[in-house]
Amino acid sequence: MEKILIVEDDPKIATLLQDYLRRYNLDAHITTDFDDVMPFFEELTPHLVLLDINLPKYDGYFWCRKIREISVCPIIFISARDGELDQVMALENGADDYITKPFSYQVVIAKVRAQLRRVYGDFANQYHEPEFHEGSLSFYPLKFTIERAGKTLELSKNEAKLLEVIWRTAPNVANRDLLYEEIWDEVTFIDDNTLSVNVARLRKKLLDLGVKDSIKSIRGYGYQWVYKEES
């Protein structure tokens, strides 16, 4: 039975969610310690998290980032905030989906089941986590990590997606439109500077691993992966 962690400070909503999930044979648990969600998360090791944004001490974005440091389990935000920016921030911080309050419990169940199928179902069993290797450099996009010579660095979600697209596209150039589409989906207000800043951060982390000049800028077009293992 899949375990679901509910991080919701409204006891009524949390209890209704728990009851509804259990009707569908899902093992739902509610946390009551909002000062530190992580100990209960680590003890429970849930298959999925339902997470509110407005919480007593730290907000849901904070806990989403903390969970992403140790787990890639699906995270669905459930919040009364219905602004586009709130949904963008949720996804940017590592969430997989977003549901606005008031919500239909049937929609919650459908989205929970969809995420569980995606990660743990029949299709997932046939799926192998992508890995990229070149010389001593290894990149694990779903773990948001890059490794070289025994050293491991964590990437943000955007940095990991950026590196995945650029590396996957090599030896061809990953153009800017492709990067916007794959990293920021339908967000239309992303400008060139945002992409440049993310590339600069990614280059800095690669440099920290001793990887120099691995991402080449193609002026007016995009970026190309040109890493060569130094002998």
C-alpha cells in the first residue's frame, strides 16, 4: 500500500484528505510538527507528499526544497493561492503538480494516482533512470547531481534540466527556444537574462568539479556541450 504524507495545518482539511485517501486504499498520514517536517518524512518514507504552502513556521516551498535534497518522490501542492506565480514557484522549487483550493476530492485522488503510476506503476518499472557519463564526469538528472573524481555536487531543478537538454542535444546546439520550452514549459515572461544566469550558475558548479569550458555559447542561438576529458 502506497504511503501518502499530508502536510496541511488545517486539521479539518487534513483529516478529510486522509479519510478520502484511505477509502481508495492509500495509507495516508498527517504530520503535526510544522517546526520540522523532515524527521517524520524520513521515518515514514512516503511514496508521495501533499503539501500546503501557508504553514506556521516555514512555508511549503521551503519544505519542498528540503525534501528534494533527499528524495525524488512526487510532491503535489494543495493551496488556496491560485496565482500563476505561486504555481510557477511551486514547480521551480521541485513540485510535480499543483491543486488550488477549494478542490474536488476526486481530482485529488486522480492526480495522486497519476503521479503514483508515473513513478511506481507498470510504466515506471520499464523505465530506467537516465544517466549521462563522459570520462570521469557523471550526471544524474533525476537526482540533481553531478559527480567527478569522487566529488558530488547538487544542482537546482532548473540547472539539472538545463544540463540535461544541452548534453542530450550534443553535438548539436541547444537553441534558446528549446531550452525555454523544456525548462520553463509555458511560462512566457522568462527573459534572456534568466537563461544566462542559470547557465552561469551551472558553469560555476561544473568549474567547482574541475570541468572547464564545457558549455559553449553560440551567439544569438543557444548553447553547445563541448566537454572533453582532459588526459
